[in-house]
Amino acid sequence: MNNLTYKELVFISFMLFSMFFGAGNLIFPAFLGRSAGIEMWLSLGGFIVTAVGLPILGVIAVGKAGSLHTLSTRVHPWFALLFPFLIYISIGPGLAIPRAGTIAYEMGMKPYLPDFLADKSMLLLLYTVLFFAIVLWLSLSPSKLVDRFGKILTPLLLILIGIIFIKGIITPMGAFMAPTANYDESPFFQGFLDGYLTMDALAALVYGIVVANTIRTKGISDSSLIAKYTMLAGLGAGILLAVIYCILGYLGASSSSVGQAENGAQTLTIVMNVLFGPIGTVLLGLLFTLACLCVSIGLIISCSQYFSGIFPVLAYKGWATVIALVSLTVANLGLNQILAVSVPILGMIYPLAVVLIVLGLVNHYVNHSIYLSAMIFTGVFSLIETINHTFLKDSLDGVLEYFPLYQEGVGWILPAVLGVIVGAFVHKLTMPMVGKS
């Protein structure tokens, strides 16, 4: 029976880290640090619980189940068809992949263009054609993912971030300032919510199959070993993410006394300009481009493996080409329109993903009735909340505010808990003499 070497496991962890680490993962912790100031470490603690904990638990849940399809089937066969499809469309060619291409242009190319060229749509088209050509080329051989990610792209990312961090330690930018708004009142909980809003748990459900397939290419066929190595790779990637988030949070907090910033991108721009001067913009552009490249490759591979499995009319390479072309098209349509459609869908399915992950981790203690009831309660609440925000201009807030933590964006927790209780009760009524399934 084959086993992974320590070195192979490290490189697979590097690969998974790179797939998670996109532009949003740069922006969120940096802005959190700047906003939290002296409360940065406490806020980062909350952020890491959800921004690292949830995604890694998602990878582990998929690893334990064997696949997202198997995990979803525990709810209902129809759920196993619809739910993964919505996830792959939403975080694939419908939003995340084209957004990565656009952000890479905004941060890696646009700052160096003269003003009269910066907003020309033709330049965005040319850039994204080149960007997605590179992404597609690197995605066509998923068996080489560890070599390209674990041995090349991840070390480059880590070296860049390490250089920035060391410079920030040697030449401090300034003192940590007083926290702003919610970071002053409840720094840990605000960080917790910031991490939740990254929605990386959705990507975890998608990446689980990529990690498992990568492990299989190393000659591992035993399902228990695949699950074990998937969990270890997830933990390794989680440790890396937590370390990088601490670095970015520290840099953001160090810049809190310098200039004005309304978001994470502006925060990082200030950091790089203070630390490196004009060359800082170049380094920042390179950092964003690498991060966006890694995420796009990981998502195209994940989506292509999924769609080639359920729609075998096209092989893997065919689907990779189609997804790259769709992403290229969407990136040049203007993401505001895409966000208007995709973000509400993401907001609706994300609570379902979190509940599914939690149930998958404690699968030994739950049954089909609990899976189904928890998903129904969570799904109904999330659907009502999405309709309220998207179509009713928050007119139902007066009613929905009765749910604890609704204003914080996690009002679905109570319905989910009620769903678990109802499911357990139904199971006892319908199968009084049968043990847990």
C-alpha cells in the first residue's frame, strides 16, 4: 500500500493554499487590521475561526464523505444534483473566475497605463485574453497541479509576502490606532463575521475533489487513506492561511495612522507605497496577479472535473476550454451585472454549505431526517432573506430581525438548529426501534 511522503504532503498543502488564496484573501485581513488597530489580534482570532476554520472543515468533510456528491446525497438525490451545480456555476464562470481576471487587470495592469488608456475596454479584453490563455494552458494538465502550484506558484506568493512582512518589521509604518466602529465594541465577533463573509467554505466543497484526485495520482487508492491525507493537506493549508492572515492584518494595522483607505485594496496600496515607494505598486500588482492566477486555475480545474463527470458530452479539456471562454466573456461584460445576479445566489446557498459541512463532520451522530430537515429550514430562511434583500428592498426586516444575529448576517443559525431538532424528533417518531442510520 502506497503512502505519501512528508514532502509530497507539504506540496499538496501548498497547492491547496494557493487555490484558496485569491484577491479577497489579500484584501479582507489587511482592511480588518487597519480598522481594528490595537484590537487587531483579537479581531484576527475571530477572522481565522471562520475564514480558515470553515474552509478547512469543508475540505475535511468532503474528504470524509469521498465527494461533494456523496455528501449532498445524504440530504436527497435531487439536492445532490441541484446544490453542487449552483455552487460550481456561482463560484466558477458565473462570478469568481471572471472577477479574478478583472481584478488582476485592475491591480496588475491598469495602474501603469496612462489616463487616456486606463478605461479603454479593448485593453481589458486584450489583458483578459492573455490572462485566461495562461490559466487554460496551466489547467489542461491537472496531474501537474502539485508541480506548478506546490513547487512554483505558492513559493513565489510566500516569498513576496515574506519580503513585504520583513520590510514592515524593519521599517515600521506607524503605531496601531484606536479601533473603528464595530471593532471597538466587539472585535472578536466582528472578525468572526468578516471571515464568514469571505465565503471560502463554498470553495472548500469544490476543492475537496481536486485534492482527493491529486492524492490518487500519487498511487493512493485506499479511501480511508485518501480521506486522511485530504484532512492533513487541509490542516496544512489552514496553518499557512492563518499565518498569512496574521501578517496581512499586522501590515494593515501598522498602516492605520497613514493616509486614508476605504477598502483593503487601498490599504495594501498605502502599505506598499510606504514600504517600497514606486516599486511597491509593481510588487502589489505581481502579488494580486499571482493570487488571481492561482484561484482561477484551481476553479477551472474543479469545475471541469465536475462538469465532465455529470455531462460527459465533453471531456475534461473540452470543459476547461468552455469554462475559460465563458469566464473571459463574463469578465468583459462588466461584473456589476454579474454581481447583481450571482451575489444573491451565493448568499442563499452559503448557509446551506456551512450546515452541510457541520453535519458531514458529525455524520456518525445524525441521520437522513436531520440532514433533510436542517437543509429545508435553513434553505427556506435563506431564500426569504435573499428575496427580501434583492427584490423587496429590506421591507421584511421588521419580521426577520426577531431572529438572533440577523443584522450580522447569520440569522439562519436559529432555523438551522430548529431544523436539526425537528429532524431528530421526526426520526424518533418514524423509526422508534431503529438505531441511527
